[in-house]
Amino acid sequence: MHDAPIIAQKSPIPVEVEAGKSYFWCACGQSSKQPFCDGSHKDTGFTPVKYTAEDSKKVFFCGCKHSANQPTCDGTHSKLG
């Protein structure tokens, strides 16, 4: 089990979302379907974060998995080593 999520990438992941649709953001960083969950968190302490789109638009999902505003990017990736 990991104490901290794996950094999938050090930049946000832009996704065109559809109004009313729910998305499950990968919180562990292990998913092969970034930024979304593929079940790789099994046997970790992480669970995916549900995001329901209010509008159809481009959303910048966190790729580093360290955002304080999960599941969206807050720029934390620029402060990681």
C-alpha cells in the first residue's frame, strides 16, 4: 500500500466533459486510463473521486494526483520535485 499517490504526469489532463455525465478520477495514479479510474487502486488505500459535469466544457483534471482541489488541477504539479 502506498502512502502517497503515484504521479501519473506533472501537468493537467484536459478532457471535454458532457453535461450531466459522471466521471471517476483516478486518485492513486496507477490507472492506465488516466485521468480516469480503471480499478488499479484495488488493495491500496485510495478510492476514485466522482466528478459530475454541470456543463459540457473542457476540464483540466489533475495529473500529478496531489491537487488540493481534486479532481481538478490547482497547479500543485509545478511545486513537485
